[in-house]
Amino acid sequence: MNRREFAISPLAAALAASSDAPAAALKIRKAVLLSMLPKTLSFTDRFRLAVDCGFAAIECPTTPDPREAEEIKAASDKTGLKIHSVMNQAHWKSPLSSGDPAVVAESVHGMETSLRNAHLWGADTVLLVPAVVNAQTGYKDAWVRSQAQIRKLIPLAQKLKVIIAVEEVWNKFLQSPLEFAAYVDDFKSPWVRAYFDVGNVVINGYPQDWIRTLGKRIVKLHIKDFKFKDRQAQFVPLREGEIDWPAVHAALTEIGYSGAATVELPGGDEAYLREVSKRFDLILQGA
């Protein structure tokens, strides 16, 4: 589906009927990824566009360049769009679970940069993919190695008052809600919590079940939709996949979640972003 088809899809009928949606909208701040905004614009204009499209917060990637990091901070200050989270960038190419000390050092350095970015920008969270299981790294090694390195990062996180939020992704790790909860609980620290991605778990579970199991461990959310087609897994526009959004709404209501939720989709122009924002509103309304 291209962006034009996305913008004029049959969902228009649902949007027109949104006045009939449940009144108990979730008290969640709608956020967008910086990468979804047009790269041809300055940071300030990108942030302003996000505000105009109905977003209240933004998630930015690790930014090693101090000058660029200051530009991002200035854009936030000028527009009032809060940077609520930093998406760490080093954890895939250089996972904390690697058996190579040089790779681990690169990963740790990336997290330290992310934590300092978050402190500069006033963000309270850094998203971390904690480990990658592959032919070289077994499951137990991924668990033990990643936890050891995260424990070393907790003092910096505490000093900067930034939470390390581990996320479940397609990395063959943390594949059930019980396991995810146990992994977070092992740290016995308020500075390590869960960053829950609603779409990522559909391949092997139900997001409403994960939400209830993780409960107060969840500090941030990623929002995207997902479906199987011809036995192939694919991400799709919001509310066009297999996620039971009213059930997700009910689960989030039950656990009392009231933080930020960041939509994680491909980027696009203003019309596309406004459509994404409207679909996001329907999800928060329980429609």
C-alpha cells in the first residue's frame, strides 16, 4: 500500500464515525519517531510539523554529534514538542550479548551516548534491545551477558535520572511475557523497565496478554499494526492488521498506563502524518 492509498483508504468511514467511540480515551501522550518526519526539513520545521499533525512528543535516535544534538534540543525548546525517549542505535550491529569484548564495548559506548542524549534533551527513557540470539550466541549467554552489561550501566542511568527500557523485538530473545517480566525483575532496579511494542509480539502472542502480565513494568509503548498474509508476516497501517485494538485499550486501562506511546511506521508527508495521527486517536479512544 502506497502513501496515497493509505491516506484515502476505507478507514475514512471509521474516522467519520469516531464520535461514537467510547468516551474513556486513554490518557496517553501521542508520540512520533523523528525518522517519520520529512528529512528535507530542518529539525525545527520537522518538530513543528509533528505538533501541527497532533503529536505531543517525539522519540529521537542516538545522536553522537554534539552540534546536531544541540540542534535537536533547540527544536524541542522552540516548538514545545517534548523529546520523551531516545532510541538507542548500537544494539543491533553491536549487541551487549556478543562474546567479543570489542563489540560489547561499542555497544556500551552507544548506550552511554544515548543516556547522555536523553539527559540533554530532557527525555526520561532510553530504548534498548538488550540482546541478540544467533548462531554464535546462545539463549543463556544472551541473558547472562546482557544483564551483566546493563547492571554496569545502571549507575549512569541513575545519575542522569534516565530509565533503561528494554524492548522485545524479533531477536529470538524474551519471547514470552513471563520471560520478559522475569528479565526486568532480575535487576531489582527502578532504572530498568520494559519498553513494550504492541506490534512485535503478534507473531507469537497477544499484546493484551503481554500488557496485563508486564503491568507496571511498562514505561513506554511502541504502536504499530501487524498481520499474516499468505503465511508471511508483515506490518501494515494502523487498524488494518490483526491486533484487537479495543482489547489492547482495555488492558492498558486495567494496568493504569498513562505514559507516552510512539507510533513506529515508515515516514511520509503532512497528509500521511495527519492520517496516522487520526488512526492513533481512534486507538486511544478504544475504537
